[in-house]
Amino acid sequence: MVFWALLVVIVMYQGVGWAAEPEPGEASQLGSLPWREAGLTERGAAVHLLNRLTFGIRPGDVEAVLAVGLEEWVEAQLGPSPEDGALGKRLAGHRALRMTNEEIAMTYPARGQVAFLARRDGRIGDRADGTRQGESSPGAEGNRRAARMHLLAYAREQGYRPQSELLEQLAAQKFLRAVYGEKQLVEVLTDFWFNHFNVSVTHNRARPYVLTFERDAIRPHVLGKFGEMLGATARHPAMLFYLDNAKSTAPSGARTTMDHELERYRKLPGLRNRIDRALQERSRRQSEAEKMLPRELKSRRGINENYARELMELHTMGVDGGYSQWDVVEVARAFTGWFVYPMGPVGGEARVRLEGRMKRARRVGFVREGGFLFRSDLHDAEEKMILGESFPEGGGLEEGERVLEIVARHPSTARHVARKMAVRFVSETPSPELVDRLAIRFLETDGDIAEIVRAIVHSAGFWKESTRRSKVKSPFALAVSAVRGVGAEVRDCRELLRWVRAMGEPVYAYQAPTGFPDRAEAWISAGSLVQRMKFAVSLALGRIRGVEVPSYQKPGGSLSASAGSSLRRSGAMLLPGRDLESTIGLLTPLFEETESRLETWRGRAELVGMLIGSPEFQRY
Amino acid sequence: MWSRRAFLKAGGLAMFSAGVGGVPRFISRTALASSGGMAGGKRRVLVAIFQRGAMDGLMAVSPLEEPLLRQYRPHLMMEPAPRAGGEGLIPLDALYGMHPGLSSLLPLYREGHLAIVHGVGSPDTTRSHFDAQDYMETGTPGRKGTGSGWLNRATRMLPGEATPFRAVAMTSSLPRSLYGEEPALAIADLPSFGFTGGRRSKGGSLLLRGFQSLYEDTVDPLLRKAGGESFEAARLLSGSNRESYRPAAGANYPETRFGKSLRQIAQLIKSDVGLEVAFAEMGGWDTHVQQGASTGPFARLSGELAGGISAFWADLQDERERVLLMTMTEFGRTVRENGSGGTDHGRASCLFLLGQGVKGGAVHGGLPPLMESELEEGRDLPVRVDFRSVFGEVAARHLGLADASELFPGWKGVRMDLLRA
């Protein structure tokens, strides 16, 4: 296969250093986009480009692309993001979007945490909850109500807000950005990469950090280097919790990084005895603390393989990427000690303790970066062998970083990512040649995502007749493209998002680390299709709360002409560049049955709803 | 053979009403297409109920003679009821008693249709709700990456042609158990599932006709097929009994989300739409604080659970021979009560199996004496029954899916003998 032959060359080339950044202007050397070869008009090409690189075509979008030129439009989408003031205004009211992890943890503690704190502070508990015998007494319900009131009052005083508010703002920003963001490609890619590195609000501990995960670990890198995004996801609290790395530790008995650091200090004259005394004191205190702790709080030692496995299977190399169970265990060992810095009101005491000692902790290998904490006392520092490379004993944080670098640049990762992007942007069954080409581009550019997008739109496969309209919109994409298509005004996203969920895509809440499958069959079933049609009609008729639809102008001319011309005009708006003759032919008689139907706003709205719910509109 | 198009044309608009003679059209078509397959819509149904939050199995079904319980659970333990209807454990046999909140299940137990399996849990010792639910729903303890749920894999293995209602969850989005290749429906509420929310206005029927002709005509095979099934499904549900469904006499469902879920599952079963795997869930079992004894939160929860299940059974009086109901919960709770009158995350719990083929009227599995040395890690009910040996039995004997290797990859255990062959 071409891929492997070229790969040898590239890997040899890598031996002397990675390919240089592409020179400025190289993009234009790629020449014009090869749409003519696929028998397209420029207008048809603009439509296809918009379909694939945006969340749907607004009235006027095609003309705008034609005005600047297709190549220039692509380059602008791939280029730096200027301030998007209009979008900024729409997001301004969502204050969680600007919070740090720590602020979010302090503002939106889980309900259980608030109850715990309220009980600790004596605000609820036996007194407020009724005595135990009291539970069976007639006053029990009253007691519970009183406890709830106390709890609410306590939360208000402390400035705690319900987590539902955080989740609403998270989901709303996704919808608003997708509808109103000018850098549409960034929104499409953010959706794609979040799903690739899926974390989920269904996970209690990951939930508060899903917002910053997308904002800080995904979004800034969607046009940058894959390896940088991978590194950012690996350290993010949402991922550390979601895939359990925050409970993966060196097995008991294994020598840790801190042991090694202390060993170094012990060699210094005069320090030996002090360190030994300190260590004895520490282990004495630890075993005492262990004795005091209830069993469920006792630290369980040992590795957890979840992150290591999904890192290779899902995030990088792919299931057949050439790693073994051995590698999974060794990678898990390399990531031991990658923890989350204690945050939020409940973590307060641990945090204060840690902050006071961070300076000393740093000397024995602790590292803190924002919400990320490397605990050298829990990192397995014994020798490792990972994917054929040896990691000598005594390592620390840099071992996980080295693993990330190895897998980020692995040829299997190049293929896995190339294939997944080809499936997203080209077709569910991309040709092996295209995947090879993209994989090679990935390796040549050190995983530069913008370069891969560029390679995709410059490939013949992207423009082929069999590729166009071959993909089915996800429920989210359907909803956004419908809103964009009719030019609706979104004031409140909540009910829209309920529809998206009903159609089968609970955003940010896909429980499995695989993310939503990107396949037509996964989105289209009898049940979900009913919901799609119902959504289409509800949206067009202005029945979705928080969404204002336009007045759908009255068509002119005679009645018999008006059904056809109305359909043609609405069709051109919602589905520009498509051949809608058969759709129009099928629907025209229906609207001609009742003479006055299109005279009413409702009739015209139904016509728009029918187009949004049509098979044509489900495709892109 | 009729082409799909000819079929729709011939059926025409008559199909706006629910299926003729109680047998919806796509069922008869199915029977036609796969001659030798199951006749009509009378298929076997598995109803899976997930009790989220981890039910305290020791409180649900408790040893009658266990002096240690008084020590472990001074505020939670109950004495056997001195007389029927009194407050206290309801004796089931010489060893076990049932929480009084579950009393409406007692007749089913006495009739021999209800079995209890005690000491059920996962070989993976996680005490995280998320992980344990994940492992139970994927059927692969210890493995997070399993893409599909075990009920989806079971659905995939079922013989005969699928209808759109083959696998249905009464939830707002698909549960992990039904993730996977096989289409499955998540229906939060049956009445709002159809096209017009039950009312058929003039506009509604115009829209329906419009969509129907568009989807019939599209060249896209996937959309054409799903479209055809959508219209049949929606039409079926927009039938007269969708909102005015009357459960059988004596079936008094609790007025809760869970009660409604079971009522709508019964409705789907009775309308013969081809349901084979149904899923419902009930939350609130995470009783860390003041769980109560014969009254209180646990009693309320178990009352709702048992009330729903017994109403469901009463409602299905003519369909019982093909229905099996199974409850599950991610783990059990600590044997000792905690400082807040509740219990914390533990290991084994119990589950209920209901059906005419069930070896009922018995407590299977069981609990050891509760001295500390017999408990897992000195604190929890030990897991003596791998949940897969129960799920596997149900899949094999009730649904005829004997090959456990696809259902529970990597599992080498033995099925528990719980159902009559």
C-alpha cells in the first residue's frame, strides 16, 4: 500500500527531525479547489463546501462565499479567529462560561456536597430532619420540608448555584455558537473533537468540568496540533475523573517518584537522619489515620487501566493500532499520580493543607498546573517498557508526557485520526487512498489539524458526486441547520435542546467514552425520524419556546402557481443548489387542495416545516 | 410478494386508524415475509427495570433470625410482623422476610411467579454508581470501553424480523443497556410520541400525507425504510386507545414516572406492536441518610416499586405467559448503618424475577451468616451470584439466546437455574 511505503520514508525523515511548519503561502500553492473536475458549478461547489464545513446554510451564505471566492473562504475559516462581537453579546449572560475550574467548583457544588456541608455546619441533620423515631410520626413530611428549606437557605447564603444552571449554560453556548458563530468550521471541529475525546455530564465527578474541558482543552486546539489537544485532554480534571485516572496509583510496594527524590536527598550529608525520621513519622501518622478512617475511605492502591486503554483505543491508535494488553498496563503505570487538584468547598481543607506545603512538595516531585496535580508519592517509578521503548526507573511526570508524545505521533494514530476526519467530512466509507493521503499529511505536519482539513477539501474525493449529500445530519446539526435556514431568532435554547435529545442526541451526556457514533444508521430509526418530522413542523410553526420564526412572506400570483412558486422559493432558501423538482411535484397537489391554504401564515409555515422534515433536508 | 410501495398504496389512508383487528400491518407483513417466524405480534417480552442508586437488598429481603442485625443496624432492622398486615418483616420462608413496603408482591410470591435472587452483584468491586451501572448495563464488568449495552446485543440476536418497537426504553434518552448497533426507541411518554400528540387536525393529516409521500418517494434506502416504519409506528400509536388506555381491573399503577413507565409498557405489550425488550428505571435508591425502617424513604420507594410491578402483573392477566420482568440495581449497601441513619455503598444486593416460567416462591442464592469474617472486606454482603449468571439465564430460557459469548464477552460462568426450561 502506498501508505506504508511512504510511511517508511517519513519515519526515516522523522529520524532527523519533524517536518517544518508549512511556509506561509503554501496553502495557495495547493491551487484551486478541484470542484470543476467533479462536474460542479461554482455555485454547487459553494453549497457543498458550506454543507460540510458549517452547521447549515443561511440565506445569503452561498452568495457571500462566491463573492470572496471558495479558496479564500476556506482559508478564512482556517485562519485566526477575529473577535466575534455579535456572538459575544449573545453569550454575555452566561457567566459560567468565563469561570475557572476552581470558580465553577466553588459556585456549583453537587447537591450531595451541599447537603454534606450543611450537615457539617449543623444546619441540617437530626435536628432539622426530625429525630429517627420522628420519621414515623405524622410530622415527618413537615420535617423533611423544613430540612429542604434549611438546605436551600444555606446554599443561598454560601452563594452556591444549582448544577442545572451550569449545564444549561454549557448546552446553550454550544447551540448559540453553532447558530451564530461566524467561524463555523471552528464550531464543527469543536463538536467533532469533543466527541472524539468524549467526557460526559452523566459522570458526577466529571460533570462540573465538562464546560472547561471543551473551552480549554478542545476549542483552542481544533485548528492546531493534535498532540497539543491530546496533552490538554490528558491533564484536564474532566478526563481524569471520567476515565478514572484520578484513582490510579502505584501498586502498594512499588517505589514511587517521591521515594527516588528522597533517596537523592538522603545522600546529602546530614539529611539522611532527618529524612528517615520524617519518613517514619509520616508512615506512623498514615497508619494511624488509616485506622481512624471508615473502610470505604481507606486509600485503595493500584493502577486503573481505563484511561490507558481508551487513550490508545479511542483517542489515538485505534483498536487495531498495534498495542497489547501489556502496553495498556505499562501506560497505566506511566500515568499513575496524574490527579486532580482538590477544588470546591468540600476539597477546601485538603487544599489549604496542600497549598501550605506545595513548596516542599515540589522539591520531591509534585507538580501543579491549574486543576492538574502530579503526585510523585503515587507515581510508579519503576522501569517500564511501552510500545517497544524503555522507560528507566526513577521517572516522574515526564513519563506520561513521553507516552502522549509517542502515541500522538504514531502511524496508527495518523491513520485512525485521518479515517475519522474523512468519515466526518467526506463519507462514511472514505477510499483507502484518501485515508492514506490524510494520514501521511498528519505525519508530515506533526498532526496539524488545519492541514488535514486543507488536504480534505483539496482532495477529489471530497467533491465526488457520490460523496455529496451522502451524510445524515446529527440531531444537533439538523436543529441548528433548520434554525439557520429559516433565519429564526433564538432567545432560549432549552426547549430546542430537549428536541435534540428527543431526536437521539443528548448533548454532553453520551455516557460511553466512544462518543456518539458518526453513522447514518445510528441516527436514523423509525422512532428518531418521527421526532425529526415533529421537530420540523414545531419549529416552522413557531411552537418551540424561545425561538422566533419569521413571517414567511406571502407568494404572489395565481393560486395554482403559488403552491409551486412558494415551494420553489422556500426550497431555494432551505436547500440551495438541490434538485427539488420531485419534492415540489409531490407537495404541490397537497397545497392546492385547499385553495386558501397558502394565504394563511400557518399554511406557509407548514410548507416550510415539510421541507425541513423532508428526506432531502436530513442529508448534507 | 408485494412491493413496499404497492403495499402502502393498497393499505392507503385506511391506516390512519390503528391496526385492523388488533394486529398492526407491519406485523402481518412481518409474518408474511418470514414464513415460519413467530406468528403475529405475540412475542416473548423481557421487561428490565433498573433501580438506580443501589437498593439496600438487606433491607428489602432480610434474614429473619440474625441477631447481629440488631448490632449492625439498630435503627433500620425490623422484627417479623406479629400478624399479617402488622408493621414488620413479612416472613417468606423460615429464613427470610420481606420489607412491608413490598407487601403487594407477596401474592405473586405465594403463587409461585415471583422469585428473589439474593447476594447478586458484580465481580468488579467498584463502589461508584457510575462505574457499576456502566458495567451492569454493558454486561462487561471492569471494561469501560464496551460500546454496546447487553440488551442491545440481546435484541440483535433475536430471531425473526424486527418491528420499530422491538426494543423500547421508557426514558428520555437511550439507557446504556440499549446503546449499540440495533435500533432502539427511547420514549419518554407514549402519548406525545406520535405525530399530532393524539389530536388529528386537518393540518396534521396534510402534513402526514406530505411526509409520507416524500419518504415513500425518496431514493435514499435508509430514509425510505425508516420513514415507512415511522409512519406505521406513529399511526399505530395514534390509535384510539393511546391516551384513553384503561388498564385491566385491579391494576392500580402508582401515579409516578415509574408507574407510568410500566403502564405504557403494558399498553405496548397488549397492542402487539412487536415489543420484545422493554426497559424502565426508577431512581432514589441511594439512601445514605435516614432511610427509615417500616416507614420512611425506603418504605416509600419499595412501595412504589412493588405497587408498579403488581399493577403491571394484574394488567397483563392475558399476556403473562410471554412476559418476564427482572429488576436490577448496581450494587447493595453496607451491612452497618452509618451515622446518619442510612447506609453507604456496598456490594451484593437482591433482585426480583417475575414470570410464569420463573421458579418462584423461593429465595435463590442467599446470604451467609453476617459475622464480620463472612462479609466482603468485613463490611458488605458478599457477591455470591454474578449478575451475568442471572441475566444469562433470562436471556437463554426466556428469549432463547443461549450463546452467552456474544451477550457477555469474556464471561466463563454458569447460568443460574431460575427458569423452567
